[in-house]
Amino acid sequence: MSNEFRLDIDKDTAKGQYSNLAVISHTPTEFFIDFALAQPQGVSQVVARIITNPRHAKALAHSLLDNIRKYEEKFGEIPDMPQSPTISGGPQA
């Protein structure tokens, strides 16, 4: 039995979207993660929104922390950002 995991991705999606801001909010049943491009003029444009359930959000958080640990082992510590390029919001109305 193979543990190989494959993803299909179209050309436009494979190009990706750059984001330097994430706004996270939630309801009792979903997490909303808005990835945005914050610009010097003070205007932020959302480039992608991910909606997922709480269990997947928690798994994503664990996976991201694990990958940051692996990255830092290989390339060195990532310096912390000044407070709030990532904004964590509360429940949505």
C-alpha cells in the first residue's frame, strides 16, 4: 500500500497568489481565512478566501507549525514580525 499523495492543479492555480496579510475569523462551524495583499497606501485587497471546518483548521495549524520547525532546522530561525501583519479576528456576525 502506497502512502503517496497526489494533487492535481491547473496552471492558473499553480501560479499562486502572494499575500502578506491574513485575517482569520470563525463561526461555530467554520473558519474563514482571508489572504490579502496589504499595500503602502493602506488599502488591503483580499486575494483568496479559504473556508474550512474547525478540525481541518486545527490540523492546518499543526501542519504549519511542523513545517516552520523543519524550515528553521534547515535554514535558521525565522524572525518574528512586528505585531499584526496577521490579524486574528473573533466570531463573525
